[in-house]
Amino acid sequence: MVKHNLDTHEFNSLDEAMAFAKELGEFVTIKFDGKEVVGVFGATGVTDGKCPDGIDYSWKKRRK
């Protein structure tokens, strides 16, 4: 089950739920097998020392 805003979407598998969440690109809650996972799925991270906005990553960014 994927919760997004006030909507709830049911899927047959976790893979389908994750794919849907990645397409949304927004904060969602995924519930499965008595567990709950929240976040923006498919969000980018630090690549080659750069943040998604192109700024150099530094240890100070971890605290923001």
C-alpha cells in the first residue's frame, strides 16, 4: 500500500509500489508485511562528490 497525501494505492507487490513511488517523486509512505517505509523514492544523492544541485559535497552538508 502506498499513501500519498490523502490517497491510498494498493499494489500486488513491493516492486510495483516502489515503481509507483519513484514515478511520483514525492514524499510517500509504503506499508508492507507489517513494516512502514517513508521518503522520496528515486531521489538522487551525492555523485562524484557533487550534490544534485551541482554544489560540492562537504561534511558540513550532513548536518543540514
